[in-house]
Amino acid sequence: MSERRLRLAFMGTPDFAVPSLAALLEAGHHVVAVYCQPPRPAGRGHHLQPSPIQRFADSQGIPVFTPQSLKSPEVQTEFAALNLDATVVAAYGLILPPAVLAAPRLGCLNVHASLLPRWRGAAPIQRALLAGDAETGVTIMRMDRGLDTGPMLLWDKIAITATTTASSLHDALATLGARLIVEALTGVAENRLTPIPQSADGVTYAAKLERHEGRLDWKQPAAELERRVRALNPWPGVWFEAAGERIKVLGAEQVSGIGGEPGTVLDDRLTLACGTDALRLTLVQKSGRAAVDGAAFLRGFATKALAPQAVAPGLQVS
């Protein structure tokens, strides 16, 4: 049980937020309300599905609120009436108006998946991978009216390696964020943490991911394309077109020291020339089929059919 049991609201929506909420409960804090995005249509039947946070909160018996917006006076009055010590926010997806920010006694603390001020915004995990960053981390900040501009309370780093994927980094940062938010709440409650303003230098913005970003352009360097495969799976997914068919790319590796006309298949393992070096597609998937390695894909797909979208016309695979 926490020595300082705080009265909290939690605001979050996706899987990333679940470890933080679980850690707050494990630490003994009294989470009196959870706010998350409303249920969305999902699956083949497009039935409304509650978010991961809503499902977890329901399992813990915590009241859940799913307003479309926090701007209405009614919602803000209801929130103020909770009489909170603090609010914890983790990937909520809605802007917090000034009245909501000001309501908790200790303010609103955000679990942000980057080392601020780098990668403010919606997709910090994927943008760090796409940019080839050597490290990232989690920052706990006290929220203000700006987009991830508030003063920092606590942070820690995680290395990004040549095999780090969006999925593995997501899970590692979610676990790290859960530990840091518990530490930060204790420090704030005991007045042991001094908020540090973010530097004006090094600010970058992690723009929301778009579906078109998953398309591979063989004119780009292989290193960039390989990072794209690791960063954009499972969403929006990475793909190329062959004979009018979209082929998903689930795994790839850079091959240095070889090349050719961008898009040319260089061997029977589905290694393709890029703007610089080459990219070997180690796991690909046709629509409605099981994923296979590059060699198996080539055996079942005529190489000439890949032209002109992905492969130089008339190429023969040796």
C-alpha cells in the first residue's frame, strides 16, 4: 500500500496505457474514475469494441467515462466534482481544456513515450524508429496548454537497436512508463521533484501516421526502408505492389555492398536493389495467404510479374 494514497483519475485509451493504470492500482492509489475514447467499430462485423483501457478498468470495477470531448461545461463540472489529488494521462487522444488541467490539486501528469522535447505529438515510438534514433525513453511531465510542452518531472532512457521493432519498443516503453509514473506521483506528493522546463532546442514533432507511409519506394536507401518495416508494423503496415496486387512486408534486412537499378530482384531470396544498398524481404504476405519467406514467395510468383511497380522489366532471377 502506498504511503501517500492519492485520489486519482486516469485518462488513457490504448494498450500502452494499461501498465500505467495497473501500476497505480498496485501502488495502492485510489483511482476513482477512468476516462477513455468511446468504443469504436472493429472486426468484420464492425461491432463497437471498448478500448483496452476500458476493458481493464471494467475488470477492476472502476467507473469509466467516454466523453466525445472534454470541452462541455457539464463534463468539466463532473470532472471537478471528483475532488482529485492528481490526474494521470497516457495516450488518451483528447485535448485537455484549461478547466480540466486546473482541477486536480497536484495537476495532470502525462506519461509520454519519448525523451522530450524530441518527438512531441501523436506517434513518438514510430517516428523515433523511422528517424534512426539511437535511443528514446519516457518522460513524465506536468501538462500545460501546449502540445507536450509542459515541464518535465522524471525521465529514463531505452536504447534502440538494429532489431528493435515498434511492437517491442511499445511494450518496453509502456513498462518503463508504469514504473516512472508511480515514482513521479510519490515525488510530487512529497514535494521532492522540481519541474524542469523543456529546452527550446531539439524540438521535433511526431506527426500522426498515415496509411500511405507504408508503401516502399525502392529509390530510397535500404537502411531507411528496413527501419520502415520495423516501425510501421502492425499499423499502417508496409507493402509494395506487384502486378496490381499489394504484398505486405513483415520482415526485412539490409544487405550492404550490392545494388542495381532500384527495384531489381538481385537473387532468389527476394533481395531488391534500393537507392543505396539492397533490402532482403525475409517475410512477406499476399492477401488472404499465410506469410512466407522471400524465397518461397519468388517460387510462387513469376518475377516478371513484379514489373514495373517493384522490379525492373525483363529481369531473370538466377
